[in-house]
Amino acid sequence: MATRNSKTLLNNQHVKLPGADLYRGDCLAVLPGLTGPFGAVVTDPPYSSGGQSKGDRARSTGDKYLNSGATKYPDFLGDTKDQRAYLHWSALWMGLCFERLADGGLMIVFSDWRQLPVTTDAMQAAGVTWRGIAVWDKTGGARPYKGGFRSQAEYIIWGSKGALKGERYSPGVFRVNPLAGGKLHQVGKPLPLMEELVAACGPRILDPFMGSATTGLAALGQGKTFTGIEVSQHYFQVALSRLKEGLP
Ligand SMILES: C[S@@+](CC[C@H](N)C(=O)[O-])C[C@H]1O[C@@H](n2cnc3c(N)ncnc32)[C@H](O)[C@@H]1O
């Protein structure tokens, strides 16, 4: 299992690929060194969720987010904050992204139902004009809930830096199956979902929590440029190979 230690944070690394700049490090350390403006921030941060109590949240990410708990993908980092810490931390990284966003640029951030209120608070605290919530409908294959309602949705909180400048009309609900086999990250997002989001954005995309670089692949596929940051050495390498080889 991957653990967070001072080495993973100190040894920042930068790799340049055609159309892409990949950084390995903590986004709070890397973002101040990046030069904007970016057309959009499209990102899927650790939710620090998956439980009602501190003990629940401290469990491994595989345990929290996967039905079986068993996974061939390593756990990922940064997922154990309580809600108050999550709010402060989110406002910090969102603030750094906001400074580097173009006027009218979009900020698009994934969340689940537990962290939805603090994530919208953080976005506004960072200076973003919060404009709405779109829905990822994970379809009937999502986790059932005996006596309750299927865990079928994740949320896409979005806002902009000042007045919107885009011309495109995008949907507010995305019905896309979650990844089954073949995915490269424990909680990787499906490429078709990220393609829809990236299509709404300007030409230079920033993802401070790139994981396996699904956002990056979508961006490059649409002729946009991509800047991604990932703290885990394992997932940084996955992202690098994926963008080099164009793996879906
Ligand atoms: C939910 S995953 C992103 C998955 C991605 N959307 C994909 O499709 O592969 C969040 C990622 O953020 C990384 N992460 C956590 N804390 C971070 C930090 N402070 N700076 C940069 N990356 C971080 C985790 O290691 C994890 O890979």
C-alpha cells in the first residue's frame, strides 16, 4: 500500500511530452511554480469520504471505494481528512488554481454526496463564481443499497473566473458506465465522461490530481494542451506511460 512520506513530497519531478507537462509532487507545492493562464481546471480530487466517522475515513481507499475491497491497483494518497480539514485544504488548492485560471475559465471539480456542501463552499472561498452542479449518472451497475437508494451518482461542481466566455451548450447529466476491467487507477474516471467535460473547456487544461491522466488523455485527444500533477510515484508513472502510449 502506498503511504505518504516526506520523500514522496520533496522529490518533485517534471516530465514534458508533446502537448503535456506532468509533475510529480504535492499540488500545493507544484501549483505556485506554474504559469497561467489555464483555460480550465478539470479535476477529480481525493474525496476524503467513504465513511461517516474518522475511523471510517482512515480505512484504505480500496476498502472505502471498491465493492469488494480487493484491488490490483495501489491505494491513493490524501484521502483521510475530516470535513473541516477538507474544506480548508480544498480552498487552498482551489485558490492556487484560481490565480492561474484565465478570465472566464471554468473550474470543474468532482465530489460525492458527503463532500458536496464543503466542496461548493471551498470553491466560493477560493474566489470562483459557483454556477452549478452537473451529475455523473453511473447507471444501473452502480453499488446497490438494501432498503435505500442505489449509489448511482457523483457530482461535478462547476464555476468560472468571472463572466463565462464559452459558446458551447453542454448537458447537465452524463450517463456513463463506470469502468470495470481495464482501468488504470483504483477510482479512475471513464474516458468518455472526461471527454464530455473537456469539450466544454478552453485550450489549456490543468488537473492538479491527475491520477492515471484520464483528463489528460481527453485533452490531448481534442488537440488541447494538458498540465497534470500527481503526488503518488506509482500513479505518476501510470499517467506518463498512458499519455505516451495513448492508452484508453
Ligand atoms: C481520485 S484520484 C484521480 C483519478 C483520475 N481522475 C483518473 O481517472 O485516473 C485522485 C488522485 O490525486 C492524487 N493526490 C492526492 N493528494 C494529492 C496532492 N496533494 N497533490 C497531487 N496529487 C494528489 C492521488 O494520489 C490520486 O491518484
